[in-house]
Amino acid sequence: MARIFITGSTDGLGLMAAQLLSDQGHTVALHARNDARARDAQAALPDNAGVAVGDLSSITQTREIAGQVNDIGPFDAVIHNAGVGYYGRSRVETEDGLSDVFAVNVLAPYLLTALITPPERLVYLSSGMHHSGDTELRDAQWTRRPWQGAQAYSESKFYVTTLAFAVARRWPTTLSNAVDPGWVPTKMGGNSATDDLHLAPVTQAWLAAGDDAEALVTGRYFHHQQSRRAHPATQSPQVQDRLLKYCADLTKVELPTAVSAD
């Protein structure tokens, strides 16, 4: 059985994936934004390995989360599930002067990947909207453009998909994949979402702990356990390295070039 850490796991798809994995006999550690949400997580999944607490929109708190995870771990898999949506929201600036959509959806997964003891598997939550992302990393914080929430979200999912593939390229002994869970009626997806909510957490749980050959792959983009074509630019080493440098400059933390098979 595997040990798995899931960000953003107090409700929605993160909690659903945690419950699914726990029901399968795996050991799951959770993440909550604050102490109140941590209590909710404990109540929802009492048989957990621990709850890391901190706000992923903050670089300082994300670093602290990584430390907590390393204290609870090590883990066989990490699911980067936490995300910020865009419905009915204006641009929100974090304490670090960043767009919170970028900070939570992209920078936090980058920083946690760089700081958490590398697991055997990494899963990053993407979206079909990533196909509309900007490949040039122009104005990623939306300080020069009029805010467009849907486009900001699309770009963030393009970047996190690119991150998944960059890790797959740099860390060949780690299975790193991106998942489109579909447009489902969660708090983020909204009530008008049309995809099957019950299917939404299955693929990330499968990639984190499945033992069939189809799950033991890397550098792929999945929807409902089927490999799909990602935006071609996400596979570009130049685009990947541009994103990694940008994130390293913001956090002052570089992604290790490679991890050992040990």
C-alpha cells in the first residue's frame, strides 16, 4: 500500500481522492489552508496520516507546508490538487504581490515539488482549458493587462501542465503526469458544470497508486484514465525551462536537476 499526500484536500476533488485512496487501503495525508479547515479534514477523514496546514498563496507558508510534509513523510506519491478558480472573481493579489491564481495553481506546486522529498509519483491537476494558455509567459501576474479570469486560469493550467512535463524530463526516475478531471460541479467548477463528479477523482488516485501498466507512465496528460494530447508547447524544453527559471526567480528556490533512483 502507498503513502500519498494531497494538497487542497479538505473538500472537493482533493477530499474525494483522499477518501477513494483510503478506501483502497492506502495511507493518506491531507492539507488544509488554516486550522479551521484542518479540523474539517480530520472530521471528514479521521484515519489520516497527518494534516499539513498553510496557505498556498503565500511563498513563506508554502515553504512551511513542505517542511510539515517532510516531517510526516516520506511519501510514495504527491497529488497537487489545490487550485483557485475564476468564476465571478477579480484579480486578487497575494502578500508576495502575485496573482493568487498563479500563486496557488502554479507556484505552490513548483515550490512543493522542489522542497518535498521526491516521491516515486507526482500528479498535477490540469484542465482542458490549458489549451488556451499563453506559451510565452507574458505578464503572468496580470499587472499590464485588463483582468480576464478565464484566461488567467487557462494560463495557470498551461503552466502547471508544463511543470508536470518538465519534472518528467528532469527526473526520469519519478512518474510525473498531468490530469484533466473534467468540468465538474464542485465549488470551483460551479453548479452548471456538466461532467460526472464521481469520475473526477479517479484518474489522479489511479496515477498515484495504480499498479497496472497504463498508470506506470510519465510525461502524460490524462482525462478519465485515457492519455490525451496536451498543448504541444507544454512538451517544449525551452518553454519548460523558461517557466522553471521564472518560478525559481520568484521563490529563490531552484528545482533540482535530477533525483536519484534511491
